[in-house]
Amino acid sequence: MINILKKTLFSTRLMAVLFLVFATAMAIGTFVESRYSTETARIYIYNATWFEAIMVFFVINFIGNIFRYQLLQWKKWAVLVLHLSWILIILGAFVTRYISYEGVMPIREGATENKMFSDKTYLTAFVDGDFNGETRRKVLEDNLIVTPEGSRSSLPWKSDFNGQPFSIEYVDFIAGADEGLVPDENGKEYLKIVEAGDGQRHEHYLENGQIASIHNVLFALNKETEGAINIFYDGNDYQIKTPFEGNFMRMADQFQGNVANDSLQALQLRSLYSLAGMQFVIPDPIVKGSYGVVKLPKEQVDESSKDALIVSITANGETKQVELLGARGYADFSDKITVGGLDFSLSYGSKVYELPFSIKLNDFIAEKYPGTETGYASFMSKVTVEDERPFDYDIYMNHILDHRGYRFFQSSFHPDERGTVLSVNHDMWGTWITYIGYFLLYIGLMGIMFFGKTRFRDLQQAIEKVKAQKAALTAVVLLFTATLANAQENDMSHEHAGMPTQQQVDSIIHSAVVAKEHAEKFGALVIQDEGGRMKPVHTFASELLRKLSGKDTYKDLSANQVFLSMMMNPGVWYSTEFIDLAKRENDSIREIVGVPKNTEYVKATDFFDEKGRYKLQPYLEKATSTNNPSNFEKDFKKVGERLSLLDIALSGRIVKIFPLLGDENNKWVSAVEYRSGQYQMQDSLYSNFVRNAMPYYLGSLQEAIATGDYSQPDKLLDAFKQNQKNHGEEILPSDKKIKIEIIYNKLDIFNRLYRYYGLVGGLLFLILILKIFKERKIYDALAYLLKGTIILMFIWHTAGLILRWYISGHAPWSDAYESILYVAWATMGIGLAFAKKSELTIAASAFVTCMLLFIAHQSWVDPAISNLVPVLDSYWLMIHVAVIVGSYGPLTVGMILGVVALILMILTTEKNKKRMDLSIKELTIINELALTAGLVMLTIGNFLGGQWANESWGRYWGWDPKETWALISIMIYAFVLHMRLVPGLRGKWIYNFASILAFASIMMTYFGVNFYLVGLHSYASGDQVITPTFIWYTVLGVFILGGVSLWRYKVHYAK
């Protein structure tokens, strides 16, 4: 029996099942989280006992395999270290979950705090009663996770107090709740009063016959009180008597009236009263009800909202129901309630931990990007640790305070910037065990690639043997066909009665075009964008035109010329058909605007009816009023943003080229903004310059266009640049950096590269196919030339990334566009790394790189360089993203090689079987090498991300969908690479087919999470996502390829 148990627990079959079950469970968890909440996913999956049992079985299996495969040998040290690392990581996770704790500590400036609120939520009950003549207290406490979909806790509690039995049971849970009036015909009478005394809407219910203080102002209902705002109701009429003078405005018709003091007069319902320094509204007549817990409307629920936990208490035959308001960050106890002779006081929310020392916040500093109000570059808490030896310390992103086993991280801050919120983590042992596990993991993964007797080393030797065998054969027949389908779209124009035709508009635009030479000089002028980034007008104009039209030019005009034309003739551009309505955006917009369904470009005036009303207004109001817009609503928002961008561009508000003197945020303004009176400057001479220089410059351009003499506009441009140096040098980029950015824009490296990669890679593939037919020197020479060309393109690709790094000031893999560029670079790099082993790998990598760069330049990917939010401005990000995104390169190569291998199986005949078999072996070995390298990078990158998170905000794993799907991908690829050890899963066909299917997990990690799921890394917001049709065709094609290749494999290769 013991031997059977050992055989089962230590078997490779169990290992394979664990990989798949663990991955499947996590995948389901991400969708549960997206559909419901993270807490619901924790209840049923991540914190479930059966899920933890999978990890226990993993540990048992790892330990068993250490002995089964005799890993306690020096030559197998890398594999041993790898298995031990996973055991330590799982052990560290256990310590973190069950022994350690974490939470938050909010502190106001000047205040001292030594308490923290736990991240976990607890139900705590104090039971007080008589014990032998003395009052004693019994405390019950449980960490519970509860959502409307279920709960995970030890409830019901059944206990006793001095022999008196009692129980506490779960009844219900309300997500997003607050105290309010519950309608009840048998209840008391209440009058609803709505006010905004502190700038926030508050609702109050005044009971009939009672007095209430609302923001230090007394209100009384049917109980006349001196000094109070008295409201009277006799069943029909409402009257008001107040000691304060004021006024009111009736909302229905905007009628305004005065309120006399100490005078009884009619109360106006649904009217805004201004009395005693506050404003209030009485929106509804008196209602009957009882005061209790009510569910908040969905739009009012946010992170600060409380929830309601409803429990029942039973003692000595008596039962009462208690509604507890609370949530993470709250720790309030209910009023004492007596049940069956016992006094109960309950709390639902965070547990309060008292630290053995205190933290005093001396100052909170929030630094913003130049010229922005909400774009924070960084924020820092200057604190004093008050302990036996007090000391000062600065806490900011990636700079943590570590003291006596507690780690403090800069998490967030109060809206008024006068207080901080620190994340606190007490997990010394869990962190150390986990970090040791990570360290051993990195060593083990690198070891299996470069040291000792490992599978990776064996594969490298095997590929050399296959190449030698291939060299002995002289002929092979291979047929490979490829088809490309191009879709054409019709471009139909449309006209509105009374509006100029597009030909007339273009004629006006071209009659006033600024010379390219001067436009280039204008493009070197520095401008401050809405995010606070300082960049040349050349970059800004290109981004503006690309966002509006999806192109870098308009007709034969450069972006600089278009931008100057917009500044000189804004009215014309309102009537220009250049606003892009992409095919992927729903046709409902075209229908509402009133243009044909296949219309690609429209003009701004199309969005307004003959009375000047904005056609999209009701749709935009609905789209912007929800936190979870649908795809339909997102399309409206995108078009609305384009029109808004065009409006501020044509108005001139966007041309922020003048430094605002004395501004602490180094804000720059446009002439239009300054003339509006929004900003003031004491220097009258400079003030006049800001007001009048731009109109004068535009006027001089009109004259220059007519005469061809640009000397005056050139002088004014020089004056603008000198002014920026005089008053904004602190944030002004150097001339060298501006020139390099303009050169980068003109080279358009990545947009051109995908065409070159596709052309050269395709030619190389064709040449290699011809070489298989027949060896010729001309083919060798052409292949050599094409490989050299790809290497040069890769160098150009690398140079482009370096230029972008220099211009942006951060590593070029920090947004969607940059990460695709980097994945493309890594894909091509891994292809070149395997160049000596297989030329086909270079051609396949060039093809994949071409497709990635093509995707990067689609309309939904924004290539603009922008400032980073503080948490992303980190060296941890640089390392984490570089490694994890770089892993997609070899994994993509593995997928492509799997496809090629299956195609070769289909094309195998008895005549070419030997050559095909060797080619399939070669591709399969390189595939396994690529997947091994990719899995090593993916694993290291994912856990480096855990370290980044732990060093940034104190938690190295939070089950965010992106990190979870990265772990799912690790499990999937680990399964694929371990299939050779599992009876029934060995063979070249199953391996290559699995390498293709496994790539779906990478696509889900990289793209799917962003659009299907909700999380820190995603773009989705819970709306219904429609899967593109081509994905289903791709899936069908993969399974057809798999089925046909399996049939041919069984015919020629299966034994």
C-alpha cells in the first residue's frame, strides 16, 4: 500500500495533472475575479483548502522526485536547486498567509501614529456578562472573506459564557452600504435634508419632533427651538422659520426669493436654500420608515464605501439580528446589544494592530510633472520614527522604511496632500524564506541552461548530431505554399447642404501653406503637453495629427505645416474631412452623425446639427457617467476625445510655449489661456509679450506666405526660443535632445522596419526552401546576404530602442507600444541566437517580428512618449518587464517552429521521409531549446515582478490577473517541457502541437488580460468584450493543422 502511495505521489503523471489542474484553477479564478470580485475568487479558489492542497501535493511530488531521479548528485545540482526553490517559495507563501500580516497606516501632517489597520477583514465579538458576581468579557474573532456571492469563515460560532450557550450566525451581506432610511409604513416620520457643507453631498434624515445638528447648524422638525432652523408640517403644508436671513432658488423654474429671519413663511420643496453659511435642499415630502442599513446606488460605490454584514445572535432562547457597517480600513464597534441576558458588541472590518513604536509625519511632499495639477512625478513622506533611539527617514516609492520587522511603503495620500497613507507589512520570516526561494530559483534556472548535466545541455549536443546526419543526405523534396488576402475598402465622400466641398476646403488650405523650411524651424520649438512632458512641436504635431486622422501627413503637408495651418485658419479645419472613424468603431456613430457606413474620414461639423447641437452629447453623458462603460460607450468616448482635442488645438489653448513666471509646478501656458485671465504675472513687459507675440507671429506668417520672405517669422521663432531659455531653463530639454527627438521622428524606424523585416524574411524563407530542393552556391550567397541584412535591421531596431530610451528618460518597455517593440526585438534576437543551429529560425523570427511591429502601428496602439506614474518609474520595472516581456520572443519562435514542424509532417512522403525526419528532429530540438529559454526568462521575470511589488508596496503576490496569467503560462510551458517524462505524452507530434497550443496562454497574458479581465494591468472595466472573428478562424485552423498532421504522423512516423 505504501509503495502504491509513493508511486502515485511521486509519479510524473501526478506532476502533469498538478500542472494542468493548477493552471486551470487559476484561469477560472481570473474570470471569477473579473466577473465578480477578487474576494469572491479568493473564497472559491485562491484561499480554498483544495487549492492549497494542490501546492502541498506539489511539494510532496518535488521531494519524491529529488530521490527518484537521484538529484543529490553534483552533476545534477541545478535541477536539485530548482526543485528546492519551489519548495521554499511555497513554504514562504504559507508563512505569509497564516503567520504574517499587513495593512495601512494613515497619518496627518504633524500627527503621531502607532496603530495600523489590517488588510484582512475580521468579525470580532465582545461578550460581556456576570461571572461569579464580576463583569467579565469573552472575545471571539475570525478572519473572514465575505461577498454577495459567498463567504469563507468559521461561522456559525457556537460557544458559551459561564455555562450560558450562545451562537452567532451569518445571515446576509450587502456590498456598498450606508446608514439610511428604510421605507416602512409603520415607521416614524422623517424629513430628508441634502447639503454639501464640506463640498461633498450628504443626506440627513430629521425625525419628526426631534432636533439635529448638521454641520453645527441646528435643525428642528415640529419642535420649535430657539436658534434653530425650524421646519413645521401639519399634514398638508410645510413652513420654515429661521433666525438667519438668506435666500432660496426654486430649481424647477429658477425662481429666486428671500428668506426673512424670525418670520414664518412657506417652505419651498426642491429648492436650494442658502442660510447660516450653508446650502441645503429638501427634495421630498416627509416619509415613513426606520433608520438602518441601506444599499448604495452603484454609481456611489467606491473604494471608501462600507459594506454591511448581517448576523444573528442567539442566547438563552432569544434571537436578535445585527447589521454591522464596516470594510477594510474601518474598525468601529456596534452599540452594545443585550440578548438573553448577555451583552454583545460586534465589529466588522480591519483588525487594529498596535506597533511597538510610533511614526510621526513631519511633512508630506507631492511633486507634480511640470505644468500639471494631477500628474504626480513622485510623493514622499518625511517621518520621524519615535522609538528608544528616534531617527528621521524619508519614505517614497521604492525607498522603504524597515524597522523592527515592520516595513513601511509609500502607498497613497490624502486628497488635500496634507496626509499620507503608508502600507505596513510585518512579514520578516515569510519574506526571507520566499526571497531565498527566489534566489535559488534564479540560480537553478540559469544553472540548467549553462552548467551541469541537464536537458538543455543534452539538447545542444543533440542538435549538432542532427546537423551532421543532415549533411550526409543530398536531396529532399519540400512543398510550401503561402497565400495572402488583401481586403479593399471603398472611400465614399459625403456633403452637407450649404457646406464647402472637400475640394474647396483643400484649396483654401493649400493657398496658405507655410514653407517647409520654416515649418521645420517651428517644429524645433519646445511645447509642454497636458501630461507635463517637454517636447518639440515636431513631436507634438505628429501626435496630434496621428490621433485625429491616424496618419502622419495630410495630403502633401507635413505635420508641422498642418499644425501651423490650424493655428492660422482654424475655421477651415472644422470643415476638413480628416477625423478618422476606424473600421473597428461601431457603425452606430456613423448612423448618428449621418454619414454612410463605409465612411472613413469625417469633419468636425458632421457632429453638429443645423442648430449647432452636438449629436453625440446624450451618448457621451451616458458613457462618462459610468465606471464600467461598454465597448459601444467606449467608442463614443474615443470619438468625443478626438473632437475635444481638435477643439483645443484649433482654439490655440494647446500651444503651451510660454513659461509661467513664479509657478512652483513650472507650468507653461498658451497665449489664449493667459488672455483668459486665468493666470497673472507681475512683469507687465513679459505679460504683454505672452499676450501678443503669438498673434503677431501668425500675422507675420500670412505676410511671409504672400511674399516668400520668412525673415520676420524666423526672428520671432528665435525670440520664442530665447524666452524659453530665459524663463524655463529648469525644465527645458537640451538642444541636442530636441534634435535627436526630431531625427527619431523623421527616421520612423519601427514603422519602416516591419516592412523590411517582412520582405527580407520572406525572401530568406523562399531561398531556404529552394536550398532544400537543390543545393546551389547562388542560394548560399543569397541566404548569406539576406541574413546579413536582417542583422543590420536588428542593429537598426536596437538603435531605435536606445534613441527612445534616451528621449523618454525611461526604459523603452513601459507601455503597450514600447512593450510590443521590445517583444519584437527579443523575438528577432532569439532567432539570431539560434542562427548557427537553424537558418529557418531566422526567417521565422523575422516573420514574427514583422507581424509584431505591424500590430504596434495599428490605430489602437498609441506610440506617443509620455511621463511615467511614480510606481512605474523604477529600476525594478526595468528589470522585471525586460525579462518577462523578452521571454515572449523565444516562446513565439517555439510556436512558429511547431507550426513548421507539423507542416513538414503533412508533406512527408516515403521518398523524402529521411530528410523530413531529420528536419523535424532539428526543429523540435530547437523548439525545445527556445521554450526552455523562454520559460526560464518568463519565470525569472514573473518572480522579479513579485520582488518589485514587494519593494514598492509590500506585497509580492496579489492574484492580479496579469501576474496570475503569467504564472498560468509558466505552469503550461512547464507541463509541455515535462511531457517527455510522462508515458503516453512522448513524441514529436504531441510536443510540437502542444507548443502551439501553449502559446494561447501567452496571448491571453499579453492581450487577453488587457481586454477580457479587470485588474491593475488591464484596460477592461467589466464590459462585454466581443472576440474578433479571426481568432475563432485561427483556433479552427490550428486544430485542422493538428488533425491532418497527426494522421500523416501516424502514417509515416508512429511505431
